[in-house]
Amino acid sequence: MRNSRTGWLLLSPTLIILLIFGFAPFLYVLFVGFNQWNVFSAEDGLIFNGLDNFRRLVFDADFLHSVGLTARFAIFAIGSEVVLGFVLAQMLTRNFPGKSLFRIIHTLPLMVAPIAVGAIWRLLVIPGFGPVPFFLDRWFDLQYQIGTYPDQALWTSVIMDVWHWTPFVTLTMLAGLTAIPKEPVEQAKVDGASRFQVFWYVTLPFLRPVLLTTVFIRIMDAIRTVDEVWMLAGGGPGTRFTGIYIWRVVFPRTDYGYGSSISIITLYLTIVLCWLLFIAISGRRKGETE
Amino acid sequence: MKKIFTLVLLLAFALLANMSLVTADHHGWWVEAAAPYAGTTIRGVSESTPPSNYVADVLAAQFTELTGINVEFETTSWDQMYSKAINDMEANTGIYDFVYIEQDIIYSYLAQDYLVNLTQFAGDNPDLAYASYDESAFTSFADYFKNADGDLFGVPMEAFVKVYLYRKDLFEDADIMAAFEADYGYALAPAETFEQYRDNAEFFTAYGESMDMDLWGTTVQGSTGHPASTYEFLESIGPSFGLYNWGINLETGSAQSANGGALDGDTAVAALDYWVGLLPFAPPEATSSTWDEVASSFAAGRAAQGWVYGENAAWIATDDSRSAITGNVGVRLPVTAEGVIEAAEMGDGYIGYYDGGAFGIPHSSRNKEATLLWLQFIGQPSVQAEWAAAGARITHTATFDDPLIAEQDTKVDGYYTLLEEQGPLFAGAPPFPFHAQVREIIDPFIHRVILGELTAAEGLSQAAMAVDEELDRLGYGM
């Protein structure tokens, strides 16, 4: 009993902080989401409008478009990061000349703030001044203008995200790979398993918890991506992701009610997506236990 | 003779003594008035523009030296400036003691009662009222920051018009002039009609390509990820075609032609069609360009002509460290459709945007008295001329006659004279209490027209409908 009380006492600062800075704001956003509230409207204050905001977003073409774009961004960026991260992590489990230097250089992007990453990439790709459009035009006669071609803006965002976050995936994968016991791998090889069979039946199952955690983190990051993409293209065509759309609704439009409802739905979609992914990767079904 | 000489000498001495006494007296007034607030730090936020940067780099330091009041002045991006100021004032947090009020947002701020009535506040605090600060010294631009009673809510700190700039070195080159005349059958000159503007743009783009130069025919403030493109269309191109007040009829609360609006009307469609039609003659960065990039592109010599905010005119024309075309900048009124200038002269319209802003004190400020001193400091006549020369902004009528400005005027091809004499043809943004909200609604449609996903007619028709829906939601609709 005393142990339990001491435990709660020790936990209480964390719980209080979580309650104040995590749960209370969430409840507030939930409350605002059921109201019409624009500070520049003719009527002051919050006006309860039930589910109107949620109904509105179902028919909001811009919001739906932003969800579609975010999904494309997340799938391509995270997919590339996982594949690249795994390959690099495999590489780093072996010895090769310059490995330490490579590991340092490879990890550097992780240390750069997202806003700085966006600024660097903007300087690289800005039409008229950036080296990337210049050389693409000179060498391949390719018109590369992220302000004019939405697909180019989207792909540039994906590549920028991959550049920024692949090191994170590599490091987590590397931790997972080095934690795999040698015996099952060696046993599989002795039993005549091919490299692919070793990977599929031994490495991947051991790596599954790490993979799941990494993908979860990256999905949450990708869905709330704002700063670096904002710096890159200002939320222009091809990059008006959900996070940027929410920012536009809440800040320049000061439509706090509608912005809150979009935030709630985005959170809900993130949770559902992560849950579905959890089931898919872990293979857990209803009724199964640990 | 000796007596006269002695008399003149005595008079001169007396005058000098009097001047130094006045200066010392003024200095003493600031020190005395600011004494209770010495050591206080006042904070402000503004967009990073040439006039704002002058405030941050020069005026803030001078004020601190004189009064002991510290000024922390944040110059940031346009979007961030608005977000920070509005959030602070709405939440009443009191982070900022003075905020930049762009002319177009003043109506929203006044409607929300965010700002302190400066005239009244100074009247209530006579000890803080500086004798040389005179509200009547401001140009008529200050009227945008007054209420119906004539009380001022912001001290104007910048005011300029968006003008037509062109490269004199190109337009006055004999070979180029001959080539143009051979191609188009009339003499090359700064544009006075839209057809001429387009011909110029087309010609210089082709010329740049044939000479393997990084030169295009025109600037276009056509960012597809920023409101700058909407602003260029609604506040520069639209009015020059005769589209006023964003095509929104405040009486009917509608932007649709069917309900008295004009955003989807023939004039608006013609204006947007024309403007988007200039994109092939603009530098490749045009679709990523806000007002800053337009000024930079023009300063880099990448466009032969363009619509450029006047605050940039001075540095583009004179600052060798930032501009490749110093000494070669021509300034004219922007081109207009037939009858638009006449309508503006009659007071029935305007030809473009009279832009600018003021510093105001939010009610949420915790240091209103110290900030009032600061605003009077930047609003006094003695600091105006150098500030105007650095930032191409004029807010005091007397500044136009200052010798420094007269000298600068010749270097900027008469920009200041144009501002003084033809400034009244321009106008500030319409008095919308929903400025940013409705502009945000229009943005995506303008962006899609620029990208070619919608025609001008489709884009404006959809925009007008969306604006009406938003006006309804905001409670300003029909």
C-alpha cells in the first residue's frame, strides 16, 4: 500500500504536467471544435453549432485534397525512408573503410532544425536562383519549377523529408539489427536458408517491434509536417498538406472553431491509421493476446 | 559698417545659442518625460521591410540612448507578423507593446477594439505629449488610421505606392529601340497601355533569349503558395482595369455580379486573363515570387519592367551592394485602362494600391506610456527625411520638401515627386473588417488560375461564390 502511494506521489508531477499541458488543451480544442468562432466575425465569441464544423469538412474540397496529398507524401516518404534506412543499417553492421566518417555525415541532417532544412532546400530549388533548376535545365533541358508544377513540389517535399529523416530510421534499424541474437540466424543458415529466407523468416520478425515503432513515429511526424514544407514552398500547390491547411484556417483565417474540428479529425485519422498499421504489421487479430 | 557687422554677428550668435538651447531643451524634455520609464523594455513586431529595418537598426538605438527605454523590435515575415500580433492582442497576453498595423488590416483591428486611441491617450497624459509631435503634420495617409472623430490609432511609419519600374538602360538603348521598332512598328517606350506593356514584355523576353541573357519582359508577383499573388491581382492589376474594392459590394455583402458584386464580372476576368497571360514573359521564379522576390528579381536586372512596391524603389535605384541596376531605374505610373485615371481624379476609383502601415499600441500592452513616447519619437519631424531616403516612405507632408529627399528624388527618377503629386490617384485597401479572412478564401482560386488548372472566368466565378459563403459565415453576408 505504502509502495503504491509512493509510486503515485513520484508520478504525480508528471501526471499534473500531462494533465495541464496535454489533456486540458485537447479538451479545449474538442470544445472549440463544436463552436463557430472567428474573432473577426460580426458576432463576438463562441457560438455553439453542434456538428456543423465536422459536416462542413466532409464537403471541404481543399481539406480532402490536403488529406490526399498528405497520404501520398507520407506513403512515399516513409516507404523510402524505411527501405533506405534498412539498407543503410545493414551496411553499417559491417565494416568498411571510412565507416565512422560516413556514419557522422549520414547523421548530420538529423541535427538540423526542420525550418533550416526547409530554408536550405528552398535555396537549392528556388527557380531562377537555385542550382538544382539551373543544372536540370542546362544538362537535361528539364523545366523544374516548384511554384508551377505541383507534382514537382510534392516530390521535392518527399525527397527533402527522406534526406532529413532517413538517418533516424537508419539508427533505429541499426539498434534493432544489432539486438538480434546470432543463434537463430546461424541456425537458419546451417539449415540451408537463402539470404532472402533468413531476412524474411528470421530478421524481419525480430525487427518487427522496432519497425512498428519507427513507422508510427514517422507517420505522426509526416501527418503533422508543417515547418520545413512551409519554408520550401509556402504551402503552395502540391504541398498544401493537412498541417499547413490547419495552420491557414486557424491563423490567417482565424477560424478557430473549424480549425479545431479539422485538428480533431486529423488526430482521429492518425490514431486509426496507426492502429490499422499495428494490426497489419504485428499480425494481431481480435481475441489474440500477448 | 562695423556696427552692422557686429549686429549680424550678435544676431547669429543669439540664433545659434537659441538653437542649442532649443535642442538642449528638447533633449531635456525626453529625458525628463522618460525618467519614470528608464530601464523599461518595450517590444514590437513588424514585417521585415526597408522602413522597418531602419527603425530596428537606427531609430530604436537613438531612442534608447535618449531616454533609457529599451526597444526590442522584431522584424519578421509578413505572415508571422500578423499571427504574432493578432494572437497577442486576442489573448491579451501583452507580449507586444506596439504592433505594425498594415493599412488593410486597420479596419479589422478597430472592429475588434484592439488598439489604444493615441489622440485620446496623449490628451489624457499631457506630461507625455511631445511638443514637436503633431498629428496634423502627417500626410492624408494618416486618415486611414483615424476613427470617425478624427482620433489617431496608429502613427504612420511607412507609406508608398506600387509603381511601374523599368530599366532605363534597356529602354534607352539605341540598338534595342531600333530592334523594337522594326518588330512592332512603333517606338519603344515605357508602357502607357496594356497592349504596349505586353509588347514590351514579349520583346524583352525574346531579346533576352536571343542574347543569352537572364532577362525577361516583366515581373509577375505570382507566388502560388502565398497571398502575394492575390494582392497583386486585387490591389494593382484589378484597379488599373477598373475593378475596385476586390469586387465586393459591401452594401449587398456579395462578390457575385448577380448580387451587385464584381469579382466574377467581365472587368475582373479581363484583368486576371491579362495578368496571367504575362507569365510566359516573366522570370522562372515568378510563380514563387512574393513582393520581396519581385523586388530582388528586378534589382538583379532580370526583368525589363514591372509592378514593384515603392518601398523598394530607393534601394534598387541607389544601393550598389544590393542592386545591379543602380542609376538605371525609371519610375512611372502603372498602366491603366481607358477612363481609370479620370475616374480616380474624380474620386470614383483608384489606379493602384497606396500601401503602408503604422505602429499602434494594443490594449494588451503593459507599457503604454513608454510606448507612447516611442511612437512620438518616430513620428517627430526631425527623423523623417533620413528615414524616407532609406526606405522610400513618406508620412509627413513636409518631408517632400526636405533637401535630402529632393536630392534622392533625382536618383530615383522622381519617385518622391510622383508620390506627392500623383499619390492621391492611389488608394488603400477597402474598409473590410474581414480582410484576411476573405483574402484567404480567394487565394486558392487565384493560385489555380496561375497554374492553369482553372480559366480566369472559372476561377473568379468559384472565388466569388466562396467569398459569399464566407461572408455569410462571418455575418457580413446578404
